[in-house]
Amino acid sequence: MVGRTTLLASTTFTVGKGEALAIVGPSGSGKTTLLGCVSGTVVPSRGSVVVGGTEVSSLAVGARARFRRNHVGPIFQDPELLDELSVVENVALSLIFSGVARTEALRRAAQLLERLGMGAHVEARTATLSGGEAQRVAVARALVKRSAIVVADEPTASLDAEHAAEVTQLLITTARESGTALLLATHDVTVASECDRVLSLREEQAGAA
């Protein structure tokens, strides 16, 4: 429940390692709230959320924060990159915060950026990147921790059709290869069709309390 509005009533789903699940539905149906429940930023008033054997919904505040840091890779509509850092430093930062040595974090970040076609930009400043390039960096940042799950909230909404298709394929393929479960909220039917399965949140699943 959010405020006096009930969201995600009777919503049940599973997603496996390396599987991409698209979450679709009208505005206000609870797509972003669902991603928040999975990542531990939102605690459901009823039901449970289990990720990799951990019941996220029952964790204390500090434990949920550690869970997010260690096991969840978020991707947003806006890449939210740090302009004062280079591309490779943006990607490596989450590893460093998780306790990985800086040299190793930068090595792993550069390796993943190379796989995503961004090898020529590792030392570039983020302000020099196109929208599609910046979102590739965001994909790398989410995947570099080898997270159990990636939650992507409208990651292609600000991109044109060509770049949206490109980023979607990179995200799905890389998540599949690394065995990372992917939850992708989108309004784009083309993006949703690229995923392995689609979860549709209907208007009747949301309503006033």
C-alpha cells in the first residue's frame, strides 16, 4: 500500500537466473513500486519478496541496504552518471564501495565496458557521451557487481528507437550470459517483446484503499 492506494494486489511471479522479465502496465499500475519491493527500497504491507533465497521484505533497514549494495543492480531512465568521474570510474565505483580493491575494480569495469562496445571510451568524461553511450555505461554499472538481479525502470524511455533496441539487446544478452535475473519495467511493447516473458500489471490490481 502506498498512501491510501493499494498496488500490486494478488501479484505473484518468479524470475530465474539469466531470465529477462518485462513488466508492463498503465501509469499508476505499480511497475516502479514492484521494482522497489524487489530491490528493498519499498516494504510491502502484505506478502513477501524472496531474492536468491533471501526474504528481502522481512529484512531490517540496514540489512536491506546491504542487500541492495551487494545483490541489486539498478538502471534508471536517466543514467545518473557522475560527471566528475571517468566512464570506467563510474562503473567501478559500486565495486569499490563493496570492498573490491580499486585496481581490480577498474580492471573488471574496463573489461565489461569492452564487452559492451565502450572500450574506446573508458577514460572519457561522461559529458562527452551520447544518450545511447551513457545508457551502455549504466548497464555496465548495474552488471559489473555480478548482481543476483538487475532492476531496470524504463531504461530506454529517453532514447530513440535505434538506441533503445541496441541498449535492450545489450542488457538482455549480457544479463543472460552472466546468469543475472532481469526485471525491466517499460511502456515500449517492442522492448517488452525482446524479453523472455512479460508480466502485465492490470488497472484492477491498483485501487483506492
